Amino acid sequence: MRARRELVTPKQAGIPEVGVRRVPGLRREEVALLAGISADYYLRLERGRDRNPSVQVLESIARVLHLDDDHVAHLMTLVSEAPRQRRRRREEVPPPGALKLLDSLVQPAFIEGRYFDVLASNSLARALSPGLVVGGNQLRDMFLDPAEQALYPDWEAVTECFVANLRQSVGNDVDDPRFVELTGELSRASPRFRRLWARHEVRGQRGTPIRINHPQVGELTLNRERLGIGGTEGLMLVVYHPDAGSGDADKLALLASADLPTKRPAEQRRIRVN
């Protein structure tokens, strides 16, 4: 809430700007006044000391902070969920049916875990990006591997999307050891990740096009779809596909034909998480 409060200007909130302001965005007292609650109550909410606000209060705060639907949903999740009890270690294992489907797809496709670990991938996905090899982590590669970064002409926008997706995915489960390990590593090694994570942006996954500058076939634009896998905790089937009849489709077909001699069934691995 503090991060979003600091992004809203007094002008956006309809507050006259008088004199020099020492804080970015709105003051807590201003948010409280506009939301119709006491300043002390808002302070407790912002600091996480009160986890039982009404929906009406949250909606009022969301209105003042200009939150979109994704941010409102994230806010509701943070305050409504009790912290989860520590679970026994489990494995992120793609179901056999999902693996068969993956192996039958002619488009680049892979299965990812909750924190973007690559659990299984087909040969065309691996030909499209070295970062989609089984056992890799897309977030780690996106921020720490220069070769992976070079694949994306819109790298800055892509990283913004990944970090916003991660924050939505983790929800209130911020003490998950796998999440703590990954974000800790990235925070230490990547200044850009630290900056993006501090912004508290939240964004749902959408099938928006993504540009890839492939060293063999050149630049191509593909649609990226994420489909939830039933019976799993957050596993997703991700498919890259071009528009039918486009030059991108021709380039992808060329890449597929070049990969045919070494084509193997979809590879998979198990990821142990908490």
C-alpha cells in the first residue's frame, strides 16, 4: 500500500498542492481522509497490524490509490488469507496426461512451476530459447543470463511483466522457502530485479505477443498462452504460437525443420518445493 500511495500525486487525488511536499505521492493522512477512515486505522492497515478490514474499506482505499483490477485482487488476497502453515516438502511433478499433450504439440511448449521453474519442455521450445531447457528457471535466466536477455528486444517490458506475475502468483505465501530462495538470489545479483520488486506491481498473465530475436531465424513475434493444469498446485502449460499464415509462422517452421534431426520426446524433471 505504501508503494502505491507514493505513486499517486495530489493532483490525481484532487488535492490542491500548497507549498513544498517532503514525501512522494500522498500522505497517509490524505489517503485516510479520502477513503473515509481514521489516519490511525490506515496506518495499522499499511503496516499489516490489522488483517480484518471490511471489503468496503478496501474498495475505498483502492479507489484512492487508483488500483486496477489486478492490484485490487492482490490487495484482497493479502488481507484475507491467513498465513499458511509450513507444508511438508512436495514435488512439482507434471501429470502424465499433460506430458503426453506437451509431446504432441507442434508449437514451442513447456510446463512451468509456480515460480517459473521449467519442469518439462518439447524440442521446439528448447530450440527457441536455451532458457527453456528442463531444470532452468525463467526468472533467473531473464535477469542473470546475458544470452537470454539478448533474445528479447523488449527485455525491459518482459522483465516488468515477469516480476508483476511473480508477485501475483505468490500472494500471501511470502514465507515459502522456494520463493524466499529465488527472490533472495535475484535481489542480491540483479539491481533491476530489486527496483522492480520494490514497485509492488501486480499483473495477471495475459496472452500478449512477445518478440524474440532468434540467432538462427531472426526476429519473430509469438503469442504466449498459459493454461492451468488441473489437479496441480499452480502448474502451467505454456505455448508459444504465431499468427496463422504469417512470416513468423514460416520462421518457426524453419526452426522446427532445423531441429528435426535431434528431436526427442518432451523432457521433464521433478522440482522439490516446500
